[in-house]
Amino acid sequence: MPNESESSTVHYKAHIPATNYDNINHIVSALNNIKENIRFRYDDLSKLVNVTIIDENIKRLSLSPQLSLQLGYEPYRNLVEKGIGKCPANLHLGLPPQLFVYCDIIEPQIVGDVMTPLLRVIPLDPSKYIYGANKMHIFTPPHYLPVMRREFDTIEIDIRSSSGQAIPFQFGTRGHGIGSFLGGLFRTVLPLLSSGARVVGKEALNAGVGLLSDLVSSRPMEESIKTRLKEVGTNLKRKADAKIDRINMSGSGYITKRKRRSAVISPTTSKVKASKPLNHSCECIKSELDLFALPSTQTSIESGIWIHYKPISSLADDGPIEFQVPGAGDDYIDLSHTMIHIKAKIINQDLSKLISSTMVAPVNNWMHSLFNQLDVYLNQKLVSPPNNTYAYRSYIETLLNYGPAAKESHLTCGLWYEDTCGKMNSTDNDNKGFVKRQAFVSESKEVEMIGHLHGDLFNQEKFLINGVEMSIKLVRSRETFNLMAASNDLKLKICITDASLIIRRARINPTVLLAHQKVLSTTTAKYPITRAEVKVLTIPAGVQGKSLDNIFLGQVPKRCIVGFVNNTAFNGCLTKNPFNFENYDLSSFCLYVDGQQIPSKALQPSFENNIFTTAYHTLFSGTGIHFLNEGNGISRDQYSKGYCLLAFDLTADLSASSASHWNLIRNGSVRLELQDCLSKINPVLHNNVFAANRLPIHMELPIYLISNLDPDTQPGSHWVAIHVDKSRHGEYFDSFGRAPSGSHRLFLNRNCTMWNYNKRVLQDDWSSTLGGAVLHFRGGGPPANPQRSRFETPASQGGGGPPAIPLRSRFEDPPGGPQRRAPTSEPELSNPNYY
């Protein structure tokens, strides 16, 4: 700062302390501490800085260029002449050494550890920055980037510093000036280029480019426009004169006519001019010609290491196996690569070894079938749904998500050996999967297994940040569930000799680590997961149809997979395979989502007649692989013999298998309806008479049966007779002359191509006995003997044998009045409840 006295000129230069200033007020305070006769003041309302010079001897006062910009002054300006700033003060107004230019039409690319539409990085030298100057940087060779949109009206440019802070602009307008001029020029020239006036269009574009170059060079716009328009006119005139000179003119002033050539068909191939399709197709460049781009380089993860964690609980008893993974340090955890390692063997309960003749083997997918529940805790908070069906989840996910190549190779590390279809419950050589698994554990040999965990948190790719403690608890299943044997009398015990949780820890780049910590101070980490839930529903034994309401109430799942297993096997039985998904002669199946049927036409398989293609196809359409070169290894023959699952995609765009986007959360209710799902349950008879709700689903033809009109929950009232011959022609006899209804009509419709019934009343409502008239159930009907033979027990399937019970007891009331059924307890079934 110069201080001019009467006799001489004194120059005074001062520096404010070199430190970090939080705001403009701190800089103003530092300036005021330099000299008392120079006072700076900052107006919080207008954001302007004003300087007052008390000493009249001070003739000139100037600041450094960077400080001038920050305080709103023009660089090198004498503040004595004008002490108030021109622009609002901005502590961050000084340009950074680099400008990061982002564009909204560029496809995002990896920059550091984030995806961002970075266009270019422009280097700057702040020491050479002059107030109001233009920065022009030409990149040679050009750098090609893929665009995100093919059609657009505007292009947005975002300029930021290396720290991500936006660069403030104090001058300029939006949507006017040179940008608007060039936009209008392009819209005007484009029709010329596409039409015949290409010469005019090219000259106009050249003029626009030249105009832009003049403005960058600080040439006045008005002068530049006049010069460029004059150049356009001169060039067009020159090209027109050159074209006229090429025209051959005659001396008489007439244009010499060219000789017309006759059309001659040439055997040579003519040159065809290619043109773009008339569908507004955009031009592109083949990736094979992208000769100057290189793949991106990963720098976010510096290194990684596998760490084995031993359980904190004892393996001696049958209690849960618990692991604890500390969150200390700077390493992240790669959740998608979390695995478990198990060593186990099968022994007798008295701790003795199995003998070689003992036919016992683990069920399929034994490493996961050993457990029925997986609990995951993050910082002592449960983040996994409590469910005791972990074995079924892991089995279904493996069955449907992997093909034969995986199932025959790395999945065998978890003892995945599929059971032979149709022999799922077999414990001999007919079941090849049983034999292979039995070889691993025979004579109490120790088997080693390894594989990844089936949990929601482990099915996504994001890393778990540092500082989060993870705990995992695996609850063991019963031996009767995860083992198969020829007899239920065996007393077996599973001994897990060793267990390890294998965690992949990743060392993160310190720059990325600091960036994450900064963002975590304002928000939380997001882990998008797809929650898989296994629901268990009970279908009572003996029903012919069932409607299960509200199997999902609230959030509607994006996919639903349905299977049926035996209840005894589900609860644990050595002689039954818990993963035997039988078809149970299902004849009708559909879902209802908020009353809308899915599929629109219910599935109507006929497994007895080998007709179930639509049901089998859901395994692929419901999992999103029906149009792909993929499979799950389940053949058409295997499907109905132990692998009968039904899969449905409930999303609006059939994207349940896609990870590229989410769908809107849909709330509602899901209902399930099925028919004839329990045909393999043996029908129940009482005194050789079927209850109305216990009619058999399928019987060998011909069919002879007597049924009561009441269900098994009532004592019984009236009997009817049903006969179906080998031609599937049926007869229904009711001595009251009534038409069949309810379950009897369903039975006839299911087993007959045509049927009829007697309309003549042979017994009044007050009659206490049927008598011989029962046998004549048609008017003037046939003699009694043929009718009697229909309901006799066949002799060696040839007929003519003695009645199963006296004929009178079937068609006539015994002496003393009508026979009434006594209430019975729930009958014993060969197959109990099903799921």
C-alpha cells in the first residue's frame, strides 16, 4: 500500500496471516488489524465489502488479484477511487487448478468409486487467471464418450472443482446470447442440409463456427457477424461461378443438348447407394472401431484377505452354532463372498460308529439341511426374518437358480446329489442320490463341506462398512429331518467336529474411505436387499378343494413359488424325504392377487394322463429364464416325480429376476385356490359305506360304491348307490328320485364321460325301509340279480363273488328301523396333513 507524503512516496506492503479463514468476516478482521487508518466493512445483507480510508495522504490502495476476487473487487483496481466492491464477496471465488465438467447426456462412468457423467477435466493455472477472461482448451485427439439419450433439445453442463464444489458464476445469462444464436442457426441450417441446398447449409455452419471462434478471441459480436456473413456471400458466389464455367455453352447462345443414352442391361453388378432407414434411426460407431479407449482401472479396493472365524459356542452339544465378526479396523466386509465350512459325521446315539450294513445317508444339500434357521445380527440388532425353514429356502434357491453344470461340480461341495425322480423316499440302489451321499458317511466317516450362506444380506453385492459388528447364529435341525434311513427305529446322532465362518475383508483406498466417512456424517449407508420368506400352510387331510386366504397380507411379493410336501416328512421322519415335492394329482391351481386371478386361466394339469406342460413351464416363466439359454436341470419327466413346484412372477413388467431396477411396492392380499390336491390319501369307509366328503378321488374301473348323503362329521341319514362302467358311463341311484348334488355330482363329473340318475321315487319320506324296490331303480327296471351283481365284490376281478357285506345291509334298513352312523373320531389316514 503506497503512502505518499509531501516530499517523497513511501510504498507499504503487508500480508494477512496465513491460515484458514472460515468466512469473509474473518478476512475483513485480519485486514483491519494491519493499519488503523484503513477500515474494511462487510455488509451481510448485500454481501459487498466497502473500504474507508481515513488518512488523506494515502493515494493508492490495491489488493492481490486472488484476494480482490474473493472480496468482490476487480483485480489491480485502486480502492481509493472506488472503495465498494463490484460483486458479492465469496471466499471460494478463486478458481481451482482443475475444472471437472459434467454433462447430462453422457452415460455415467466409473470415477474413483462412483458412477458419474464426467465429460472432461480442464486444467487451469490460477496464477494466470485474469478477471473477465475466457478460457479455451482444445483436446487433441478427440475423446469419444457414449451418450445416454439419442434425442435431446438442451444440454446441461455442470462445472465443479476436484472436491465436488460447484464453481460460482457472477456474469452471463441463461438461454440467451451465443448459445441461443447457435441453436437457432442449427435449427435453420439442418433442413438445408437434408434437402438439396447442402452448399448453403455447409457455409452457414462454417459461419457459425467462425463466429464462435471470434467471440472466444474477444472480438466484438456485431463486427464478427458482419464479417462472417460477407464471407458466406463471397464463397457462395465463387462456387456458383465455378459451376457455371463447367457448363458447355455453344456459340449461338444455346445450350448444347447432351445425347441421350439408351438403357442397356449390364450383366455386371451395379453399385447401390446405402441410406438410413426412415425411422429416425441415429448413427453409431462400432465398438471394434473404438481404437483409442481403454478399460477402466479399479483403484478403490487395494487388497483383500480371507479370514476364518471359529464359533464362540460349543460344538459338543446340539445347540446353535454362533459366530462373531468384529467391526474394528478400516477394512470392509465383502458380504456376497461369505462362506461356511463344516466337518461332520453320523454316529449312533450311544456314540458308537455305524456298521457298514447300516443304510443311512444325509438328505440332499446336507450342509444347509443341517440347519433350520439362520439369524444375522448387525451391532446386536436382528436384520434377518425369524424363520425355521432355512433348509427349504436353501434347497429351493439352489434347485431353481443353478443348472446341471453347477450341480454336478461346485455344488457337490455342500453334498448336493439329487435324488432319483420317482424314488425320492427310496433308501436303496434305486435312488442314486441316496447312494452317493451314503458313500460319504458310511461307517461314520467324516465328511467336509463348504458353501455360501443363503441369506438376504449375503445375496447383495455391497460391502459392509467398518465399525459394524456382525454376528451369525445357525440353529440345527433334527436328525430325523436331515437324515434318511430304511427304518425309523434307528437312533442316530450328528456330530459336527469343526465349523468355520469364512469372511472376505477388503482394504479400501484411503481417499474412498474418507469420502465415505464424510457422507456418513450426513446420511446412512443403503443396502438394497431382496427379502425371501418361506411360509408354511397346512391343508387338512381328506379335502378335495381348498382356498387359502391371505397367504400374503400387506406387501405383495414379486414372485411366489408353491410346493407340496408330506407333513410327516416336514416334521422329521427317517423314512421320508423332506424335499419330495409331490404333485398329489393336482387338477386345478391358481392365485388371486387382490381378486385378480393369476394365471388368467387356472392351471389344470392331469398328472395321471401325463398332461402338465403348463404347470412345468412355470418353473421357467416364473423365474425369468423361459426365453434364455439357461435351465435348472429339472426335466419334464422329473417334474411330476418329486420336483413339482409352481412359480409365478407377480411384477407388472415380469422383472422379478432383474436387478436393474425396482418395482413399486404393492400392498394387497394373495389367495391360493387348488382342487384335488390330496388324491393319494386313502378314502375312509364306515361299514363299507363312504361318507359324502370322503369319496375317493380316483378308482379303477368299474366302480361300485355306496355313499351316505352326510359328511363324516354327522351320524348319517340316507344312502345312495353309484356305478361307473369301463366305458366311463355312470349311474346314480337314489330311492327318493333326487338328482346328485355336491360331492356326488363332482365325483360323477370327474369320473364319467356321461351319467344319468333315476327320477322315479321308490321310497317316500316316511318310509323306514328300502325293501326290494331299491334294486329296481328304473321304472320297470331290470331284474334284481344283475343289479345285485354290480355291488358284489368281484372274484379275482372277474365279478360274481360274494357280496362284501350282505346286500340287505347295503340297500335295506336292518330290522328295527334305519341304520344310523355313530359319530366317529378323526380316522387314521395313510398320509396325514399336507403342506
